[in-house]
Amino acid sequence: MLIEDSRYAFQKSERFALDPDSPVPLYHQMEQILLERISRPDMVNRLLPSEAELGEMFGVSRATVKKALDNLANRGLLNRRRALGTRVTRPQITEDLARLTSYTEEMEAKGLTIRTQLLNVRLHAPARDISERLKLQPGEQSLQIKRLRGTNELFPVVLLQTEIPSRFSIDPSEDFSLSLYRIIEQKYRIPIDGAEEIISAGKANDEEAAKLLISRGGSVLIMERLTYTRSQEPLEFVRAVYRPDRYQFSIRLKRSPSSFTR
């Protein structure tokens, strides 16, 4: 009976058959098998066998193994250190706060492929505080869009709840797996001017924890954004709850010359 070593993402006794007649290169076939395994949540910080051992497991040369591992390392999914081995890791996605972008635009700028799970779309009467922020008229509803988003490499990353006043007539049957800002600006011709944004730390409630695959009460980053049209009419309120191990914010600051001490 073989005993598995829980330190490793792959057991050295495992064997994988690649197809040498496939138009898909062997290194890419191997990379896909590695990716499927190391993407599991319980794989973070586990080690991979050595290049020689992986070559034996997959029946390929060291050069093929190295190319597959290098590709995954370049995507931030493996940390390769001489004498310490290759360890499964998770990259953090960094968002530049100096620009107003949608999640789709931010990920595309980084060359990442977006993955979206649409949870719910409905017209409803939002909570009073949201209604006031959107300046809804008495009896006016908002379009609520709930989405779980991430990338092919990291999922889930963020739970998004968006509210848009019904007066903008956004069709609930739109494909909201796509960029919401592009739908608003390109299809509905509603120009977006700017937004007010607040970022804080918080604890995940039951729903957030279940959707983001973290423990109830676990730490999260919370971003609340109120977006405006060019006529300064509230267009969108969004509450985004991020896994802090997979996302971070950055901004470049510049000191004003008037602040210099003379």
C-alpha cells in the first residue's frame, strides 16, 4: 500500500500518458494537467517533484518539463527556487486606483482571461441607503446584478453586487458575464464620467464566505463605488468583496510642490 506525501501536489508514483501524435505540443499537454491539479484550493504551498521525477511521471524530456514549469511560473502559479524546489503559489492581482476601470478592463490590461459566474439578476426595491445614494424616485426600482468573478488562474476573486437605477432601462437579459461598463457605454450610449470609491477591511458573512470559498468571519477587502454619468447623475452603486490573498490595490502618489518646506 502506497502512502501519499501530503507535502506534494503530485505523488511520485503517479503516471500520465501524453499523446505524441497530437497537434498540441507535449509541454502544453503537461502544463494543462499540472494546471488542473495545482488550481485546487488545497494545493497552495505544496511542492512539485523534481524535474527529473516529473519527466519520468510524464514520459518526457527535462527540456519539456522545464518549459511547462516555466510557463506556469511566469503566470505566478509556481515559485521556483534553486535548492528549495518548486512550490505551488497564488499570484495577487493588483488594481491601479488612479484610473476608473471595470474589472474586465483591469484584467484584460494584465493579459488575464476573465471567468464569471452570474449569480442573480433582478429588478427590486433596494435597501434605503442604496436608494438614497442612487437618488431613486419614490417607488423606483434598481437592477441588481450579482456576479462572482476571477480569472482562469484564480477563481473566485471577488463577489460583486451592482445596483443600477431602472430609469436607465438596462435590459436584465443582457450578458453580464461581459464588461458592464462596455454594455453601458457602447450599447446604451451612457457616458461614464467618474466615481467615488471607499475601500475598507471587513469580515465575510455567511454568503460571502460560501461564495469566495473562505471561512465565515474571514478577512475580506470591501470596495464600495458610486459611479456618475457626465451630467453627474448617479448611475451605479457596486459593493465588491475581495479575497485579500488574491487581490490588492495600488496608487501612485505625487507630492505637490506647495508642500515642500522652504
